[in-house]
Amino acid sequence: MAENEPLSPKPLVLRVEISAEQASSLAPLLGARSEAVSEADSEDVVDARILELRRWESDLDQREAELAFSLLGARSEAVSEAVSEEVVEPRVLELRRRESDLDEREAKFEADVQFREDRIERWRTELDELEQTLDRRERDLVSYVDQLQGVMSNSADAWWSRPAGGDGGVPH
């Protein structure tokens, strides 16, 4: 690394896109209420969360600007002094270690999100299958009730049509 080359911080940007549909499933992880949320409520929750994240991002941008300003002041003093490799090397190693830790955490997070999305998709498939089974059973039940009502109405008519007295039309 050259002595006159300035140390510029490289911002780390991690963006996660969450659809409104997925927001309700992630709500318990984000500290939101765990009961089922209607679409209107989930949109309100998502909008509130977006505003909160924008405020947080604004605060982080302001903090970054403050740190950059203080770093420029410190850098101008440091430029006048000679920076030795003994001072820089441990810091570079620490930053690389932290970067790899962050990469590992990001990979774990992405794997966890993928796992949860897969599980939700499996649940949706199972739910669709169960709904189809329920619909089929409801149709079968309605058909069976219709058959029973037909048999009952026919047998009621037959009972009233029998002649009074005698064997009631029953052969011996």
C-alpha cells in the first residue's frame, strides 16, 4: 500500500426485499405481533416498517457523514506522520476477519430465508391439497344426503299409499 494513498471506507450495503405476502410470515422474527394480519393491516405494518427503515437509513447516513468528517480530520493529521506497516497490518487483518464474519452471517441469513420460503411453499401445497380433499368430501356428502332424502321421501310416500288394515302389502 502506498503511503500517499488515502484509506477510504467502503460502505457495506445489504438489501433484502420482502414482499407484503412474506412480511406476515416474518413478522414474529421482526418483533411484530404474531397473530394473523389482514391484508390491509399487513400493508399498514409494511408501510410503517418502511418508514422506520428509511429513518434508520437516514440516521446511518448522517452517522456515516460524521465519521467520514472525523476521519478526514484524523487522516490529515496522520498524513503528516509516517504510517508504519506494523500499525496498518493488524488493522487490515482485523477488517478482513470482520468482513469474512459478515459474509458468513449474510450467507446464514440467506440460507435461513430460503429455508423458510421453501417451508411456506410446502405448507401452501399441503393446504391446497387439503382444500381439494375437503371440497371433494363436501360434494360427496351433499350427494349422499340427496340420495338419503330421495329414499326417505319415496318410502314415506309408499307407507301412506298402503291400504288400511290387512297385511299392509307385505307378502307372507
